[in-house]
Amino acid sequence: MVSLRCKIVVKNELCKLGLTYKTLELGVVELGKPISADLRQLLRINLLEYGLELLDDKKSILTERIKNTITEIVHSPDDTPKENYSIFLSQKLGYDYTYLSNVFKEIKGITIQQYIIINKVERVKEYLLYDELNLSEIAYKMNYSSVGHLSNQFKKITGVTPSFFKQSKSNRLDNLENF
């Protein structure tokens, strides 16, 4: 839903400035023709009002495309690729994985694999908060090899086990109800 809202905002801002575009995807806009520095700055300011950033640097743009692709994969586990993330990212973005990995590490300061794990753990937190699936179901849905593997990664990132995280959520809710 957020991506659709962002696309609409970008589309509206481009239209306000009389700019045409060839493609408009999450994180990437290909304009119909080059624009002046003044118009680019105006677009940058307008987008910032919505919390969106205009990137000019090719490596930053590629890093955003990597992040967006990972977010799409993690938040759409039914569409999770059957091959490795590295193969999927290479094919989807059209670059050698080593190049993608080096650019990502240079810009973000962490590896693509670390970023994937962080995003998967955030998604697991959401599942735990919704309380609709048990840990085995979450592990399966998120393509973990086992509940133990999920738990180890979760604890490494958050400092607590998934069970403790879920229990502390329940305690906070109970405290609010008793307030």
C-alpha cells in the first residue's frame, strides 16, 4: 500500500511540474527527457515534503532498487523465489551479484545478506504481533529451514527469542487493559 501511495505522489508531482516519464516504478522514474538543474531541485524539494528523496547518484539508485526488491520479496513470501536471493537479485536487476553486493556494502555499510536477514526478522515480528500463525508456520512461510534457524537469526538481531518477544507483547497488552 505504501508503494502505491508513493507512486501516486511521485506521479502527481511530476504532473504538477509538467514532466513526462517513460516508466514509473517503486524507487525508479525514467523521465521522457532531461530536465534543468532548477527543475530537478524543485522536484527534490516537492518530494521531500512527502518524505521522499530524489537520488542522482547511480550507486545510490541501484542500492534503493536492491532494497525495494528485497522488501518486495520479504513482504510477499508467497512470491519468494525458489532460487537463491543472489541469483534472483542478479536476474531481476540485470547485474552480477558480486557487483550488486559491493555497491550495496559501499553505500549501506552492511551486506545484502545482513539486510535480508534484518528485513526477514522485521517481518517475523509483524507475524508474531498479529498472532495468527505459530512459529512453525511463520518459519515455513518465511522459507526458513527450521524453527531453530529462525529463532537463532531472530535472537541475533533483536537480542531476544521469538517466544520472549511474543510474550512481552502479550504482557504489554495485558498492562494496557488493566490500566
